[in-house]
Amino acid sequence: MRIQYTPQSVTGQSTSTTGGYHVPGRGRLSRRLVQLYAGLALYGASSALLVEAGLGLEPWNVLHQGLAELTGLKIGAVSIVVGAAVLLLWIPLRQRPGLGTVSNVFVVGLAMDGALALLPEAHSLAVRVPLLVAGVVLNGAATGLYIAAAFGPGPRDGLMTGLHRRTGRSIRLMRTALEVTVVVTGFLLGGTIGVGTLLYAVAIGPLAQFFLRTFAVPTASRGSAVVATGSPRGAILRP
């Protein structure tokens, strides 16, 4: 599922623009930076909760977990490697990364491994089900924080939008093709698919939409200085 988001669509206020991108004004930079890194760290923590629940992961983490099983690396480290590799694919697609794009590669993976090191093992369903629900809700909040900061899409979503522009195929088709590919590949390598994967697919859209509105950064009036670029008109759901 995809959410179309611009600061104006959430707050009802105008924004300064450059190159077709909507960017909040300079006075909100500090808040945006806090939201960016809090969102990325919480996204990693939410993924760790889903891993500990063991009831199914979001699509890309199915692949990360499968590769972790294959290589013996920690899942967060695999996420960093995959994110960096995906970012390299931006070059032929002529995509431009933002601060949020580069930060996403490292912060989410480090936060995931850090959270996994702190979380106790969960064995009973009485513990795993609440972990799953908490992970999905926290993921939605983290998504709202990160996207509302408007520092550029995550590397995986940039790959999707880049393929959309180069091939002329729809965003929906590109996303479906990529996510089916990573889920199937990850499952074959040992990644976990389950009720959590389905719950995530159903719940993350409404949750992210709610938290996007909650964490929307008030924007400056038209004509204010631009402090960051690279956030597309249609921000994609996942970092």
C-alpha cells in the first residue's frame, strides 16, 4: 500500500518549492532533524519487535532475515548492506538521495541490532502477540515521523520510484513486483512469513496516514529559503 503525502495535504498550509519538491522552511529544521532520526531509530526498534515476535516480518525484512540466515550476519547488518547496494542502483536510475536516504541505510540497521541485543527472547504466544502488535503500531509511528521530516525517500522506495520513471510502469506495479521478489527470495532463504506479514500489510497504511497527520511539520510561507531537497511529492510508505 502507498500513501501520497505532501506537507500541504496534511497541514493545509503552503510550502516553498524547488524542482517540483515541497520543502518546509528553515525555521523548522531542528524539529525535522529530530523527527528524522527519531523515526529511523524507532523504525529499527519496531522491526526488532517483529523479529522477536517470530510471527512474520514486513517484506524487505523477510529478505534481510533470509540473508542473515545464509551469511551468519546480524539482520541489522544485512539491512545496511542491502540498503547500500540498493542505493548504488540509484546511479543508473538518476535518483538523487537526500539526508534521510543516506541516514536510512545506517540508522535503521544499527537500531534494529541494538534493540535485538536488549530484548529478551519471547517463547509464548502471550508475549509474542503483544510484541507483534506493538511492532506494527510503532512502525506506523516511526513511518509518520520519518516521512513528515521530508528529508528524502528511503533507498528501497527510491529504487521503486526510479524504476517507475525509467520504465513508465505504474508505482503500484513496481512496488508489487519488488516486494513479491524480496518476499519470495527471503522466504526461500529462511525468512519468516506469517500472520504478522499479513497484519503489517493491512494495518500499516492507516497507521502511517494517522501518524503523518500527527507529526506533520508546520510549514513556512511560500518563498522561504529551502534547506533540503529530495523529498518527492508522493512520499512512499516505507523508509
